[in-house]
Amino acid sequence: MFSLFSWAIGLVLAYFLVDTLFVLDINKRTYNHRPGKCVEIKGIDEGSEHVEYVPSKNIAFMSSGVMGIMDGNEAGRMFYYDMSEKNTNHQAVQIPIQNPPKIFIPHGFSHYILDGKVYLYVISHTPLKKDFNHSIEVFEFQEKPLGLKWVKTLKDNLFVKPNGLHAIGKDQFFISNDGSAQSEIGTFLEMFFRRPGGSVVYFDGQKSHLLVPSDVTPNGIWVDKTKQILYYASPFKEKLVVLQLSQDFTKVEKELATIQLLTAPDNLFMDSEGALWTGAHPVLYKLLNMEACMKKGECEKHGTCPPSQVLRIKFSADFKSHEITEPYSDDGNQLPCSSHAIHDGKGNLIIGTIAKNALHCKYTPETILA
């Protein structure tokens, strides 16, 4: 009896070990290819974790400094990037913030346009060493002079550990909580054992509604233009989930699809043709060394740079099939730790990173669909 029990325990541990090795992508390699000429965006050196494209103005916003959660740097920054051909120097500009929160470490964010004004809903954290609190900071964007005017702070008990955000109205948005642990060691254990401590929430302006009560590391999140289809990415399950929402957005009617990507998807973006884009981490174990995401030169010397990848996913109308292409792939020497990818539909692709630089690539329809 004891022997059978020992064998059962051994088999479970062996399965967990092998599964963990595959999740960490120990067996994978990355090969370089570009959709066209790629140049580094100037002015950013502490990451462009989230990139938010505003089509009506042909501009992109970027959040920078998310690693302040770990290193204690409380002065995160927001950047403005002109996507037009006028920006020949590929220069990102830091946006001055009027009356900023005392501690501001921006993470995922989204925009909403009301009466011609652009509002940003930005997830902000305090460092792990300062209780690791979370909030949504609301800003009004001002073009002349360039700036962000702080409007208010939103908090809720279900903003447990927010990572991604997608706004659909004034003070109305969806967020992903990538876990529930509130410490560095707790976060590591939660991810390592792939504990489903994460969740997906809808905030209606007054209160939150729990849509997905538990899953493993929900991260990037997007809602289509009908506001009825919700997508979210799970890096540590290497999957993309598609859900149909109720008319009032407070419930999930049914799951439409779950696809295994065999790579770790991060933030999401949907283009005007309904194709979903993600910046991804193709070799996950290299991402565990976050220092390599910040010190690009050092990882180049030792060959330990976490690689980057951009995927384009196009679903059929009934979500029963899909097509995936890979517009960009890099071994980490040009771009480490990709976290997001957006494009303007005019041949310009922006790829953000967790803690280093950002990239502006040219593309053609042939190079993103091949």
C-alpha cells in the first residue's frame, strides 16, 4: 500500500516537474526576423510596459518605470509619441504631470474620449516595501502645453493586484488582477505553482463586478468595439481566453474560445480589422531574471537577454478557428522583454518592453501576414 502511494506521489511530482520545465520554455530557442526596418525610440530607458494608441490623433502613450514596484523608485513616468512621419527622430517626450500622486508607478492603462477630451485611466502601485497598494489614477490629456492633469483616484476592494485595464466609458473599465499575493516571495510562489489567484473584474463607475473569479496570471485585456467580447491573456498558462459578456457587462455569458499559444502573452491590442496583437515572452525562464530586462548591455555579454516576440491573432467570426502569424521575433539583443505591440494601420509598429527601451518598426501587409 505504501509502495503504491509512494509511486503515486512520485508520478505527480514528476508530472509537475516536466510540466514546469515546458511552461518555462527550457526547450525553446528564438530566431530573429523583422517586419521591416526597426529603430530604437529615443528618450525611454526605464521601459514602455504599456503602449496605448489613440487613432483619432495618431499618437501613442507609454507608461514607464513599472520596476519601481521592486526597486522602490516611486517616480514613474508617462511618455507621448507622435506616430506621424513628422517625428523623423523617433523621439518620445516625457509628459509633465500636474499635481501628480505622491507615489506614482504606472502599469497598464487605457484611454477614453469624452467631449473631445482624452482621459487616461492608469493603474498605479506603491512599492512592495510600502504595503503594495493599488489604485486607478485618472488624467486628462492636454496637448498645448503638453501635460497630464490629474483628475481623481479610483479604488475598490476588487482591485487586488491590477495589471491590465481597458476603458469603455467614463469611469467604466475592465481590469485583470494577475494574482492575489502581495509580497515578492508570495508572487513568485503563486506563479511557480501556477496557483489561480488572479481574476477579471468590471468596474461600472460605482462598484466592481467579478467576471472571472480565478485564473492563473490574467494579464493583457481587451474588449472589442461591440463591448460584448472580452479577451485576456495568461502568461503562465500561455493561453488566450475569449469570453462573451452580458449586455450590462456584469456577467460572462459563455466562453467562446481558449487557445494555447505556446508562448507567454503579455498586453493586448486590437486593430481596426479585428486582429489581436500581443507582445510576448517566448522563453519564459529568461524573464525570471528581471535584471536582464533592465541592463541590456550586461545580458548581451552573457547571452542571457530575455527574447521578444510579437504575435498577430485573427479569429473567425464564430471563434471556432484562428490564424496566428509572427510579425517580429528577437533573441533579446535588439529588444529584451517585449510587453506590448500596437500599430497604426499605416506601416508603423511600436513594440514596448517591461523595463528598457521601445522599438519603432516599419511593416507591409506581406510582412505581418506571412
